[in-house]
Amino acid sequence: MLVVREMSDHEKLRYIHWRNLNDFAIAALVRVGVTPEDAVVVADTMIEADLRGVDTHGIANMLVPNVRMICDGNMNPRPRLTIVKETPVTVLMDADDGIGNLVSVKAMEIAIDKARDSGVCLMGVRNSTHCGAMAYYPMMALQHDMIGFMTVNSAPVVPAYGGVTRLLSTNPYAAAVPAGEELPVVIDMAVTVSAQSKVLFKYRLGEKIPLGWGLNRFGEPTEDPADVLYRGGFLAWTGGPKGYALSVLANILSGVLTGSPFGNEDFPPYTTAGHGSQKITEGHFLAAFRIDYFMPVAEFKERMDAMIRETKASEPARGFDRVYLPGEPEFIMKEKRLQTGIPISQPIWERLVKMGEDLELDFKLE
């Protein structure tokens, strides 16, 4: 017998047109001191995450904590970005506690400009903040026939493999590679099984996390997001020691090398997942390089298309309908959400509405 369960008010979704959500974010950011030009940039990075299905890093989930951190003085709405050191192929920038989304766009623009002349640019950033979904920044290199890359470090939420003392962040990696007739290959992943924000998202919705995402304070698997966020637990490494090793490398590139905080002692106590009342400094490491320094762009794109088609033509395993390339599901989701709107759960909706009321915005989401 089929039992149909009605969706509770908590589970109901509102579908908001992306432009309404985007304009709401711009209005909120301008109200707390971001310039209109910069607010457009920050909102675009967030709305792109929402459109691509990365709800944990979009306007729906990240705007409220960012606004709160700006109001608390822990995120600079008008940073003075300073070049600390520069060579023909490298740049080190101080971000002055700027909004990480804005900082990362500016950093990748610099990397792309320098790569035009030198073929490659390695870009280090210190004194930044959370930058949201990272795929956006390497993807900026695609339209210039370049490959983009990025990794970051942040407050420690994960111990070294085999330990229980928090020393490392989720240290995500992102890369974007152009193709010809096929979609670009876009990689954006934490080196933990789940991003911290996804666990926080589940907590806010009152849902369990899948087994394997996190461990309690004793290093045992848990389904309770509060164990991970507030009771001394932590995220689990992807691939165990292999994910841990990738995290160490990201921590070196974006933390040690850039002069950013790293490890446990250099960060403030990380007691709440939202860290809205804390200043959390991040370091970024970005790269852009020209394809035509290796081979003609047309030849490269033909080879990419061949690789992609061979991969997609491979026989799917039982339980899978087809084989996807990294980034492909997000491109498909974007096309869908451009038509249907962006789904917003009731708890997230209420947070956005309250923020709008607190900021006295003359703007309605619907």
C-alpha cells in the first residue's frame, strides 16, 4: 500500500526568480556599506552558486551571515586591496578583510591579466574572508582560453588524520578547463566528505546528516550535525589519509605560503559554525595559465572534446543512468533553475525576510 505523506510547512519550498533574489542581495549589501558596483559582483558570485545547485554557498544560505559579519566589523565592506609583492608571474595581495567573494574575483582578474603577458600567474591572497562557492573564480579564466585553479584555507574544523585536535579546514580545490563543443570541465570540491556549510545547512533544516559525513568528538561516525558543529566533533576526510594529504597541501599553498593564518593557534576559537560574531581570516591561492603556451587552443579543445565524449560514452555502473563529467550536473541544474526559479526552504526564507526587515529594505523577495 502506498502511503503519501504531506509535506510539512518546514519542508515546503518557495521558488524565487533568480533576478529577485539577486536584486535583494544587492540591496542588502549596499545597505551595510558595500559599494553598488561591488555589491553587484558579490551578488553575482552567490546567485551563480544558487543557480548551479550549490545552495549551501549561495544567496539563500550565505547572505545573512555575510551581512552579519559586516555589521559586526568582522568583514570589511570596502577593502583596500594592496599588492604586497609582485613578479612577472606571481602576485601576493593583502585583502584587508574584504568580502571573500569580491576579493577572489579581483584576484582572478589580476591573475588572468598577468597570464596574458607571461603565460601563467600564481596569485596568493592573505587577510581575506569566506569566498563562497569556488568554481566561479577559476571559471573566469574559461572565456580567455585559460585554465583556472584555486584553493583556500580557513579556520580549523578537522583534525589531522588519526587525531582529534582541529588543525585544518575543509581546504577545497576548484579548477576549470575549457572544451570545444562540449561543456567545460569544472571541479569544485572540499577534501572532506562534505563541506562544513552543508552540515550547517542540514542543522538549520533540522535534518540528520548522512553517515560518513562527520564524526563525534571521539572520532566515531554520527548522523547528528550538532555533534560536528557544536559538540567537539568534526568532518570526515574524503578517502581518509588521501583527503588529509590534499588538505595539508592546500594549507601550505593558501596558508603558509601566503602568510595567512594556519593551524590551531593562529585562528580565534571556532565555537559556532556560523561564526557570525568572529573574525575568520582566510588565505587564497589562485592560478591562471594560457593553453596556447602548450599547444594551439583549437587543438586542445578538440582533444578535450574527444576525452569528454569517450568518458560520457562509457557504460554506466548499475544504479547510474549515465556517466557525467565534473561540473556537468551543475550546468544542467542552472538551465533548470533559470526556468523554475531557486528553491528556498521555509527556515531560510524566514531568515532572509527577517534580515530584510532588520535592514529596513524597501524590497520584497516576491
